[in-house]
Amino acid sequence: MGRDESSPVLPPRVKAAFDYLHHARMVTEQVDASVPMRPLSALEKSVEAAALRVLQQYLLGEMEFVETTEEVREEKRGDEGTGEGAGVVNA
């Protein structure tokens, strides 16, 4: 979307919502004379509404958009296994 490197990193769902809204705008507005504009289909309209809800929740702080990485998941699994035999290496 033409962002420079100093732009803040957005959560993946928020970035996807912005990208979809950009797509919907390009489809419904005449940007280039060689590409005809068209109305959104019912499915596209429902996805557009969902993207707008995601952005609303993100901008109002109503929902956490923290994505857990694989490293965090591995750490949580390691913490759960602190019972008998955890961390013991057989030599």
C-alpha cells in the first residue's frame, strides 16, 4: 500500500482488512480507462463489512490483535511440561 519502512507494523488481520478495502475501492472506482468499474458482489460486500468491523475494533481498542508466534507457542508447551521428567536428559 505504498508504506515506507518507518510505518508501524500492523497485525496481520488489520493489514488484510486494509488490503481488502483497497481492493474493493479499486474495483468500484474508475481508476484507469482500460479497466471497467463494477459493483461488488454479495460475497464481496459481506467481506467488506467484516473488514470494516475489524478496523473499527482495532482503532477503538475493543479487541486485542496480538498474533502468537511459533516461538511463543513452543515456550507455552515447554512451561506446561514442568512435571515429572521435564527437562531431564538421559545420558
